[in-house]
Amino acid sequence: MSTDASKALKVITGSSRFGTTAEKSTVARAATDLVEAFPAATGGRDDVCRIYTADGTPDFAIRVTWGLDGSPPTGTPAPDFTVLKMGERTLASANRASVRFACRSDKFTDSTNAAHVAIGVERWGMPKDPQDNVKALKDAYATVAHSFSLAMAKELRCEKNGGLPARPVLDPV
């Protein structure tokens, strides 16, 4: 996870200390699962990992997921999302974000077709209406989603990192 994403998690959770998840809960493991699923769309989301606040801090969980889509994203996003200029489509709201990017890689059996990867980050459980700065929360969720997306693109060896920038772009489209 990037330094920016670590700072963003503090904005989201209010904590800078986090507990561990299962040993299999890694980007590397998720990338292996994604390659095995390709070229079929997954029709849902699978976990990359879950991020929990450490013992002795307020209870909070973030779920990081991956999915494979059959094509680039289309349609109009829900009104609570802000569309950002990263990947095929990046959406951010006050309690979740997703980054979708196209990946061409020699890791896939059919490297001529792009895999359309979706990485999501969301507050797990029952999200509350944000009482804080909505823009700061949107930027924080987008930053965490970008960090995991870039890590996934690098793990998959996507051409040009799936078109993802080295740092998150938080400007709306």
C-alpha cells in the first residue's frame, strides 16, 4: 500500500493502526485468482483483503475486492459517485470507490484481449451517512482504490500499468 493510501486510511477510519488479515489476503494471491478466472467475467466480487482497525481502536472494517468485467464500463453512475480521471473509469463516493482498468499481460492465456479489472474499496457493514468532509472521504477512498489497483496492475504485469498513473488523480471528469 502506498504512503498516500496509508494516510487516506487514517482519513477514512480515524486510526493509523490496523490489524492483520489472513495470510492469503494479498494482492499476489488475488492476481493469481484473477488470472485463473480470465477470460470469464466473474459476475461478482472476490476479496483481495479486509482492513481492520487495531484492537483498542474504534471498530471499523474496509473491504478491498477484485472482479473481472466482460467489457469496459458503460452507463451512467449513480448520482452519489464522482467520476475521476483514472483507468477506464474510477468512481468515488463518501463510503466507497472503484477503479476499473484494462490489462493486457503475458500472464493471461489470451494476451491479445484486455482483461477489464475492477478493484473496489468500501466500508464493510452498515455505512453511516458521512458527518465529515464528503470530498475528503471521496478522495481518501479513491486514493486507497488507486493504490490497490496499481499494485494489482504491477502484479499482473499489465502493459503501461493498465493505464493507471503513478499517483492518484482526484480531479473529476
